Amino acid sequence: MSDRTTFCAICGGPIKYPDLNPDLDQSWLSQVVLLHQEVNFPKNPIHELPARNKEGPYFELLENGKAITAGDNPVSWDLTPIPLYIACHTNCVAIAKRVMAAQEAEYQRTVEDSMRHLWRVFANLFDRVKEEYFPMPVCNIYSAQAYGDIWRFQEMNWEPGNDPKLRFESMHFEANPGDIPDMTMSIVSQLQTLSMAEGDSSRSGPSQLFPMRDLPSKCTVCTVQSSPSAWREALSQGYFSWLWDLDPRAIAQKEESKPPAQEWNWELLVRQLAQVNIHEPKAVLEDFSMGLRNRRRVWRIVEDILSEQVIECDAK
């Protein structure tokens, strides 16, 4: 990566100048919003300003063409305060807001409040590193637990033709986590079969399944206490918030294609999808879509950010 590459504060991936290889699906990396909170108004909503990258930390607002430097250090040479803008991929912010909506009840805060929480986490991280960069803009405040060794991806030469092993291990970082072609089919293609005896449909229905938060995240051992249809219906009806765009029709079509005298093992699939490390290249579903791996990684990062305790800070 270039020394001046700006990285998304949420996913840690690069924000690219929109001059991309048309043969690769990387356009989402150049679709950016700048997060900003008005100085001295910490209770105000966080602004999401669509922008175009002009290389490095330099951006242009789409609305009016105004030039903005993301992560600019807060004090200029003449001691005039400089507002803080934090760059994120548009898709990453959209996913973050879905996480917030899914957790409103748990944290008892609205999406707007959760966006302020996100901002405080980012502003505090910025404060930790700004002296290291001074007087240059801060291009990387990414703080998450480096799921999937994002730091290796940030340090390598981010172009086609890298070492094949490194390239494979980093492909999910650049895969679009928002718009995922054939997403549902890529999931149901992982299904394995059960015998009819194992898949006895007289077992419990969807209301008796584990709630998602209680499903063991490190266990793929099936209990076979609930029928395959119960697990299938749960998956189809939104069991996983991060799979908001699953196509119920594709799930139903897959069910109709089951082999004679067998059932699809929907419980195993749901348990595999529940693995918190499913985004990793060698996770339990090895043929899992790269875009889905990245989506689950981003979702997990935001979940962790929302659970962080943060100190109040002044708006920049």
C-alpha cells in the first residue's frame, strides 16, 4: 500500500481513488462517506457526507465539490481548530447501521445514538494516534481485533499479481460485502444430506430453536432435536440478521431438489453459519463466498465496537 493510502475506519480496507481495474469488482472501495460531527454539538446526529477520493486523505464532497482532508490533525500551525472527518466505505456504514438496528433492544439505544457511539470510538482512536502522524493527516485509525490479519493486507502491494497464497488470504478484504451476486445459492450449495430417519419431521418447530444469541458459536455438532424444516424456516425468516437479503424462494427451491429418501441437513448449515470465524479463509465452509466472508467480518467488527465502553469526548 502507499504510505498515504486512507483506510476505512470500519473494515480496515483501502479507500481507493476511483480509477480501478474494470475487470475486478472493486468499485465499492471508492464509494465513500465522510463521518462528521459539528464542533461543540456532541448530541447532534453524525453527518454522513458522500465524497469522492482525490487520492490519499484528500476528498471532494459530492454535494458541493468542497475539498476535505479526512483525519486532518486537529490544530493547524496558526492554532485554528480543524474539524474532524473520518472516511468509511459507504457499504460499511450501511452494514454498521443494520447491526445497530438489530441491537437496539440489547443496548437500549437508537441507531442515531449508536452512530454517536461509533463516532466517539473513532474520535478516541484518532486522539491516540494523531501525535504520531502530526502534522500530517491520520490515514489509518482502524482498531478492530485484526480479524483475518487485516494488517498484512494493509502492508502488502495491493494489486493483482501478488503472491498467490497472500492474494487468496486477502481476497475477502476487497470483496464487496453489500451487493453479493447469487448469495443465497452460494449458501444453500453447502448443504449436506440426512436420511429420512435422521430428518424426522415430527420434531420441534421453529419456536423451540435456540435464539440466535444462544446458539453455540463454536459448535457444529447437530442435536437433531428439531426437524430440518424448523431450521430451514428459521433461516428463511431472518435467523441471521447479517443475511438480510437471503431469498426465501431460492431456499424453497433448494428444498424441493432434495434427493429421494433424504433430507437436507439445514441444522448443520445454520450451525456452520453461526461460527464467528466464518470469515476466515480456512473456516468451516471453505467454499463460502468472499463477499459473505467480508460481510460477516464487518458485522463482527461493528458488534465489537458497539460493545466498547467509551469516554465522552468533545466533537472535533
